[in-house]
Amino acid sequence: MIGDKIKLLREAKGLTQQQIAQDPAFGIKQGTLSAYERNAREPNIETIRRIAEYFGVTSDYLIGISAVSYTHLRAHETDQYL
């Protein structure tokens, strides 16, 4: 679910919900982020786009259409040319 991926991405950056919520570039309140991560609420498409941009992944990755994020694709492309 989308909330699980948001939580995974946040934890991979080593950040708390509070730290991300305080970042103006993220623009989502902590309570809302918490609801997303608990899958109690789903973000709208504009919010999904903003979250994807913040974490450097695709919207498709967040909503489960693709199992590979943009970041992972870039890492794979880089490894291919080494």
C-alpha cells in the first residue's frame, strides 16, 4: 500500500515524521503524514506527485504500478556502465 512505501522511503532517509513535516519542501502536516503511513487515509494525485518528487521516486512506484523506483533505475543504469 502507498502508506507502507511512504514510511519505507522516510525511514530510508533516517528521518522522523516530524522532521519531514517541518521541511517546507515536503508541505504535508505530521498528522496527515501519519494517516498516510498507517494507510488510514490516501493522498490525492497532486500530493502523490509531491511526495514522489520529494523522495526522488516515480508516482507509479508509490501507487504500486511499478516495483522499481526512478532512483533504483538510475542506480541500475550507473552500475551497467561501470
